[in-house]
Amino acid sequence: MPGRPRDPDLEQRLLSTAWSMLTEHGYDALALAQVAAGAKAHRSDVYRRWPSKARLVTDVLAEFLPPVADADTGSLYSDLRAFVGDLAAAWSPAWNDGLLGLLADLRHDTDADATFRRMSALRSQPLVNAIARAVRRGEIAEVPDLPLVGNLLEGPLMHRRTFGHRPMTPDDLDVLAQSVHRFLTTTGVRT
């Protein structure tokens, strides 16, 4: 005999509550029982859907992180600047300081790690598209090592947020985009 079908309204209420708690109190303070109470649901409603905090938070991030726009500005530099600006918006809020806990928990939860990696790949697609456009326009001759380019753009954002506990300024983002642009257009990166 099949069980009751999932209630999409309840699931959305749980995700919304978890997002609110995550952004207000951070990852370390988030507890599945508190999410249930905040959503006026039973603890079993949360645990049935997400057996770990890492799984819940990866689904929450996939649902609520602001999207990274696929801006086709007509130039590689402007596309890079738009991409890094959207990443910065996601890394700027103070609640990101606690995401080291999530990253540590992902090492022990393969399902949550897989969900997180899928979300990261989707969020990186605008960069992949920008690089492909730059190759078609002749701004760069070869497709570079895309994970490296992504690391060059997002790494400083993560480092500033994680260790400096502050976001990058618009001037910092300009320098970051200019540096990666210069790297892509002058070094002959090989795949």
C-alpha cells in the first residue's frame, strides 16, 4: 500500500523556514527540529525529506540562492564582471560565514554533496557560456580550463567572506574581473 503523497506546500514551507533561519542565524545554529517548529510541522516531516542538515541546506540553497545571470554583454570582460558581480551578491551576506560547516558536512553525506555539486554546476553555466562566446568572437583562442577560471573568480570572494568576514567592494570586483580577463587573453591557457 503506497504512503501518503508528499505535500508540496508543506515542503515549500519547510524550505522557506530553513532559508529564513539559515540567513538569520547561520548554518551552525540551524537545527532540523527548529525548522519543523518554525514551519508548524512535525519533526518527522523534516526528517522524512532530509535525513541530515547538509541535505536540507543544499536543497535550500538550490531553491533560494539568487541566480547567476547569463549576461551576454558583447565582451569577455563585461561578461566576467557581470558573473563575478552575481557571485559576490551570493557571497556577501554575513550568513555565509557559517558555510564552512556545511562544506565539512558534505564530506560525510554523499547525497548532499552530489546535490551541492549539481547546484554549483548550474550556477557556473553562465561562465561556461561567456567563455564559449569569447571563443566565438575571437577574444580568446582556446577554451581554458574552466574549473580553474571559476576558481580564480569565486575563490577570492569565498576567501574574503570566510576569512575576512566581509564582502568585496565593487572596485575589488572590477580588479578581479580585470585580472581574470587579462589571464584569459594574454597567457594562452591550455586545456
